[in-house]
Amino acid sequence: MTETQVSSTHPPLPPTTEEDRFGWLRLLRSRRVGVSTFHRLLAEHGTAQNALAALPDVARAAGVKDYEVCPPGVIEAELKAAKAAKARLLCLGSADYPTDLQDISDAPPMLWATGNTNLLLRRKVAMVGARNSSSLGTRMARSLAKGLGDAGITVVSGLARGIDTAAHMASLPTGTIAVMAGGVDVIYPAENSTLAGEIRETGLILSERPMGLNPHSRDFPRRNRIISGLSQAVVVVEAAAKSGSLITARDAVDQGREVMTVPGHPFDARA
């Protein structure tokens, strides 16, 4: 059950019933099923229900013993948590799924969304940068985000400290999208809980991860492809040489997005 890259340019038919959505979630939450494996199993077996039935044999053939698919109770708990958080499920191929994101090769099969999903219909620009941003970088992020918002463009970022926070705060009045590495109901960092609440009121919070999931380090690079995939362009304000911001920039290049950077002082490692 190794992950092979499967293009989602032509996505599978989206689930149309509660049973179908339940099956998609159960397949996606099953052990060793990532995005590429999800697409491959659906292509091979036609429906999530058929893929779930075949999954133990697929795992056995791959040398995985005693494999069990995700229990129904896990999905029932996730759906209950989503209802409590007023989260909406967006499925790949459906009319409410963001079209820009749908075009990337590893598009998330499903996204949880809380807030104003109409923002997904607007033009979007991502803004990313250093968590330990300089005062000049922070002011630049605020100015750029406000200008983009005033021009009718939605600012996308990751709710991190520093540049992300500045970009979200400046674009709150015009609409901003925060993409989470954990569940949409788990705010990280906790210091941005108030900001996240304000984004839910006027903006949008998105995540492909299960409800209630606390993010781990491996979840942030995976999240970054969604930030760039949602957007027509990515603006890097400040970034260290080995940072998540530059991962987002590389994802954007791979996805055919435009990447722009803010110049800084040549002695500043974030420039």
C-alpha cells in the first residue's frame, strides 16, 4: 500500500448521499490510506464501499497483517464533532469544492470548512512568512493584505505567528481564509484563538484533517500545499532558509502558481 501520485485533475464523481459521504470519510481515515491511495482505490473499485471491502485484501497483498479499516464509530464521532463546530464537508468534484485546489495533483478528497465558503469563489492570494518576523516585515504584511482585500482579493494563510497573523488581521474586514494543519476545531497556536473566532465570523477556516486532531510537525508541510493550491499566487514576505514558507513557495511553483517575494535587507537571514 505505497503512495503513488495519482492526478486528481479529473476527480471522481462526488458523493451525493450521506451514506456515500460516510464511506468516503471512512476510506480516507483508514490506516495507510493517503490521498493518492484514496484516489487509486476509488478508481479501481468504483465506490468507497467497494474499496473498503477490498482494503483488507489489498493490505494483505502488500504485506500488512491484521489490517482493519476505520471503524464506523470513529466517523460517527467525527461527524458529531463537526456538527457541534458547525463545520461543513466539501467533497472533491462537488460544486462547493474550490476549483483552484481541485486542479492540483494531490487535491484533498475532503475538506472541513467553518465560516463563509463564498470566499472560495473569489480570487485568492496566499501570504506566508516568518513566525519571528521583523517589525518591518509585519508592517509590510499588513499593508499588502489590506491592499489585496480592498482590491477584492481574498488573503489565504496558515494562522501561524508573525506574518500569517498580520496578514489575517489586516484582511479580516474583507475576508480571509486560514488553512489549519490540525482539525478546524483545534486552533494552533492557542494564542490565536480570538483571531480564529473572528475569522469564523467573516472569513473561512479549512482543513483536510479529522475533527479534533492536534497538529504534528509532519502535518504542516502537508497543509502548505493547500494554501498554495487555493491561490493564484503566493507572496513570501520573510522566510528562513529551511522554513515552511519556502515549502509553500516550492509547492506553488510545482502547481504552476506565481511566486512573489518582498525584498529585505541583505544581512537579514529572513530576506
